[in-house]
Amino acid sequence: MNVKLVILIVFLAVTNLTCFFLMRHDKKCAEKGKWRVPEKTLFLSAALFGALGGVIAMRVFRHKTQHPKFKILFPLMLVIQIVIVGFVVWKWIL
């Protein structure tokens, strides 16, 4: 397997898992009335190619699903990231 492709896959796995678990942690904190993860941090983790993890977390944990900015921007970031990753793979890796 191509080394660049492996690096890309590992990078995407780490960023998406990070966003997923940040969303999970924020949901748990919300339920317990504890300190929350700042929205800026959640958006940053999604913007750094973790949007898939964020979107999945929204569905799995039913978290932030009533907030229009999350409901719109997370899926929008995901679509943009899919296009970027697809282009990178097509142009520089394959």
C-alpha cells in the first residue's frame, strides 16, 4: 500500500475519532451539569478534517442536533472535506 495513503488514513482516523470523543465528552458533561467543551473547540476539531466523526457523534449521541449552526455547518464541512480528500487522493496519491 502507498505510504502517503496510509498516512492520510491514519490522519483522518485520528482527527475523526478526536472529534467524535469530544462530542461524546461534551454530551456526558451536559447530562451531568459539568464544565462543557467550548463550541469553538468542537468546530475546530470538525474543521481539522474531523467532520465525519462530528456528524456521526451528533447522530449516535443525539447531541447538538437542535443547534442550527451544528446541524448545517458540520455536514457542510464534511462535504467539503470529502471533496478535498478525494482531490488529494486522486491528484497526489494515486
